[in-house]
Amino acid sequence: GENVEQHPSTLSVQEGDSAVIKCTYSDSASNYFPWYKQELGKRPQLIIDIRSNVGEKKDQRIAVTLNKTAKHFSLHITETQPEDSAVYFCAASKGNQFYFGTGTSLTVIP
Amino acid sequence: DAEITQSPRHKITETGRQVTLACHQTWNHNNMFWYRQDLGHGLRLIHYSYGVQDTNKGEVSDGYSVSRSNTEDLPLTLESAASSQTSVYFCASSEYVAGTAIFGPGTRLTVT
């Protein structure tokens, strides 16, 4: 099966700085990579996703990059705000099920 | 508006009891999933279904079962609850197999 590793497990940044979360995957057949944000006590919600035929995708302050050769993908958040504080999960899928990373707890310090 | 709901939201049960967690979606999605979330482990897949009468085991399926008799519902049953099954359980559904998964609000289960 797929193995998704996510780093770091915790991340603190000053408001306005950038945050980067990295994930690696093991199965080269994986072709869909979503990122979820989970606020305390809430359900995970999709914030951005990328498919294997694309190297980068951007949505306002959030971007995701994918390196298929190295089998890693990253979430970039620019100009961080306190409301970005949450746990972020990466996932990989090859069409049958999702495999999630263990999560990154991001704290944005005002 | 379409939604995915779970019930109960909180449950306390005793070791050895059978427990059923409900999941209901009105997205008309064929694909439904059950995950458990534990600190340090992220989201781990318990069971999933690609349509009516279809069920499959995930990576942590021991002690759990599901059935899919219609498109809207995928109940999760703990045959004989164990303390190791204390967790937060999330149901999810997706339109495409490798598409966006929409999560339910979660059920916090405590087994004493």
C-alpha cells in the first residue's frame, strides 16, 4: 500500500511569514494529492489539491507543488494569518482510497 | 443543500458492547469511507464502499464492519467495543474515486 510521511509535525510562524509543510509518498502510481485543514474540534476540509499531470497550483495565499520524480509534494502558505492556525493533512490517492499523512499543527503567532 | 451527517456526535459505551455509528449523505456520492483519528496517527481508513452492496476493508478494519444497503448510508458497527477503539470517527464521501472527499462532523467515541 501507500505510505505518506508528513513533516514537520508542529510548526510555529510569526504572522505574515510563510509556512511550508512537506509530504512524501511511496507509490509512484498515486495521482491525486489533496490537502486538508482541520480546525480544533471541526471536520477536515479540503483547501487545495493537485493532480499528477500538474507541477504547481495556486489559490490566493496557498500553493501546492508536486515533484513526481522525487515523490514529494508541499503546501506553501504565504502571508500567514492567525486564522491559518490549524492542523493540516496531506493525502495521496491512486484511485481506490486516500492515504493520509499524520498531520502538521500550525500555529501563527500574532 | 447537500450534506453529510453523523450520529451520535458523542457516545460513551462499555467494553464488550456492540455499537453502531451512523453516516448519512445527501450528495448522492457512490464512494463512502470511514476513518478514525487518533493523536499521532492522523486519519486511518477503516472501511470503504464504492456503491450499494460493495464494502472493502481498510488498513485498520479489525473489530469493525460496515454494510451498504443504499447510496445514502454507511453505518459502522463495532462488534465488541474495546478501549483501543476510543477515538474520533469521521465518515466521508466523494463523487469520484480519486476526487475530493467531503467529511462529516465526526463522532467522538469513548469505550470505558
